[in-house]
Amino acid sequence: MVRKEFPRCTPESVGISSAAISRFLDRLESGFTEMHGLMIMRRSRVCAEGWWAPYAPGLRHGLQSHTKTYAATAVGIAVTEGKVSLDERVIDIFPEFAPENPSENLKKLTVHNVLSMGCGMEEMPRPTENWIRDFLSIPVVHEPGTAYMYNSTGSTLLAAIVKKKTGEDMMAYLKPRLFDKIGIDADNLKMGRMPDGTPVGGGGMLATTEDNLRLMKLYADGGVWEGERILSDDYVKRATTNQNDSATEAINNPPALDNFVGYGYQIWMCRPKGVYRADGAMGQFTIVDPSRDLIIAINETATGAHWAQETLNVCWEFLEEIDPETAMTPENPALSEALARRMKMLAIPASLYAPFGSFPEGSFAVKSGQVHLENQVLGFMSGEAPGAGLTRFGFSEGEDGCVTLAAEIDGKPYSLSVAVDGRRALNRLPAGLVSQVYLSGYWKEADTFAVRARWIETCFEKEVCFQFIGDRCVVTEEEVVGGFLNRPVTPAEAVKQ
């Protein structure tokens, strides 16, 4: 693949003031969220971009439900190629998994209904080897298309539909038809899998900020990329306009005001007229404003629906500062250069610094409870059971401002560097889809050493505290950034060997 890079320009050259983007950044950095990446494109030119170190432009980031738009795009390409029909019944695609006596409502369930969250169900199954059969066994309480329920398993069914109708795995199908054509490096993507190997179309992808921008630019341009049609005009129009009223989202998710105004094909409608977005939990947004010919791509950790909504509120305030009719504004070199410098110097808050303490000699073996440095969310999406975690550990003085954590994790020995000098030390520790983890440590109390594990390809940072009490060590853990699906964890106890 030879990727054509987007032109870069000053904000003023596309009718946006650098001062407006600076105010936008001020709000995003005001403390309600943790920003990781931002790109702003207008009229096919990138006028602002930045990543909060240690996040970076080529680094994969967990997309959560933003993945759904990729899965819908795969279906859209299959529709464009004539391999799938939007009116096709799901039980006709998967007759081997259909109940012996399907209900009348299940018989009416079509690809269109699945794309638009109109399956008519009120629950969805957990990931299992037989998840398609389980999905088709869920009662279809409402006539398909007459009710809205956010259904991530239905989104994963889109990947299964692509495989069944084309004979190719969704990711393999997309490589020559989408990724290679629009400039996404397929080798840099990662995708979680269901127990039967199906890509987790409901939330399993890791991709870059620019990958997401490129995907949504395809929709902004009507399904055409550099003169080649990839998605049919009809499919794009359906995908980016309201196909299913989503007002009932207010019942279970009242803070999320922009979830109540309609849903397309795995794409949300937004409160500003004509604006739509791909959306993943904790603020993985790619927003398209056709009236302004504008795309905003964001990666962040906005914990909870109320803070993700606040990010959208800030985006709508920013849009108000951009005149749809203004082609360009007078150049202001001082402001645009200051903005460019600022966007090159972005960073998340520094690690905590409290290095003074001493470790007991020897190692400890976990005798009760479990200790996990990794986050469990990606495994939750795919049904992957957590491993045994950390079963043996010991600390010793290291080099270059680090201590060494000698750990046995899932039966394998690791020597990990934990920075104690106010920075983060990069380690590779395979944990399912992700492997890059920054570790930092500080003495929280005279007898308690805290290790913070930031899985840089995700939204999450975990703090694991080791309290040394004679020949015992009590280990507790807590999600300190993210907290998605966070549950109380029973402390583990280890004894000295």
C-alpha cells in the first residue's frame, strides 16, 4: 500500500481561526477528560493535529464501539458489490443457527434492522462458541424496525454476515476493498475475536486516530475515494441519516443527550442539524459536519457517559465559531505558529513521584485472590476468560531511575522495569490484543508501594498497591484512569518465599 498523505495547512487557510482551536483545546484540557489524540480536517486538509504524549499518531488505540462503523462499512461494501441485500432476512443467511420454529418477528429481522439497531430484542447474549445460535434464540419482543435497543452482539453479527455471504473473514475482506484504498495500514490494526473466531464487530478494534478520520472521510465524500466508488450513494445516505429513532436511550443513559436524536447504520445522528458521528465508549469520536465540510477525530478517556457528552458539547461550541460560508480568514502567523507549537507539546499528566522507600528481600507467592496488571475490558467483549494473572513477584533496585519487578504471570517469568523518577517505563507484556504497558511506581505509604500500569493502546490505567506487612503482602488494585466496567476487586494475599 502506498498511502497518499493529506495536505496540512494553517487553520486560517480553511476559514478557522487559530484562536478558536486554542479555546477548543483549553476546554478539552480543563480536566473533565483525558485527551489522547485530536485531528481537525476541513475541505480535505488537516489544519490541526496533536497527541498527548506518550500517545502518538501511529499508535493503535482501543475504539470500543467505534468499531461498529468499520463492521457496517464491510456490510456496505458487500451491498455495493451485490453480495448482500439490505432486505435479506437474517434467518435466511444463517438457517443452520435459526430456531426450529422461529417467531414471526424473527422471520422479519433483516440486515437493515441489524444495521440500525432495530432488532426488536430487549437483551443480548454473552460471547460463547455458539453466540450466533444464542443471538437468534433471544426473543424478538418488538417487530423489527419499530423499537431501538443498542445491541453490540448484533453489530458483531454484521461481521458474521460478511463472512457467510462473501466467504472471507471481515478483516481480510476489508483489506483490498477499504484499508488499502483509503490509506489505512491493515498490518497496524488489531481486532478482537469471538470464541468462534469472528471479529468482534461490536467493539474489538484498535486503530489510529487518522485511520478513523480516513474512514469517516469516505462517508463525508459520499462513498467515493479519489474518484473510485467504494460505497454506493444509497448506502451512504442511509448510513448517515436517521434510520431508527433512538429517543428511548434517554431511559437508561440520560446524560448522553446526543444519543437521543437518531441512528443510521452504526452511525449516530447528532444534535447540530446534519452532523453525524462514529462513537466508541469513553469518547472515541469521529464527527462529520457536512455543512462546514469538517471532520473532527478524537481519542480520549472520558469516564462515564456524562463526560463523553461534555466532549460533544465542547465540539458543538467549537462548531459555532466556524462560519459554513467562510472559505478562509486572514492569516495570523503568530497565532497559528503558537498553536502549532502547542499541539507538538501536548502531554497527559506526569507520573507521581515518591521514590523513597525500601523493599523486603526475596519474592512473594500469591496464596489467595488474584492480581492482574492488565485491564479486563477487551476480554469482556470477546468472552475471553482472564488468566491466572500475577502469581509470584519480587522487587529489587534497578537502573536509570527504575526498580525491577520480577514477576511470574500466567506461568511465565518476566523482568519488568518500573520507573520511580516521575516518568513511565515502557514494557511489553502480552495480554490478549495489547502488549505495550508503561509502568511507574511510587511509595504511597511507608509500607506500600504502588505500581501504575498504563496500557497505552487502551483507555485505561490501573494502580496495583503492594502493602508489605512482615512476611506477608496484601495486594489491591483499582482502575485510576477509565473505570469502564470497573468492579470491586477482593484484595489478594501473598507470602514470602
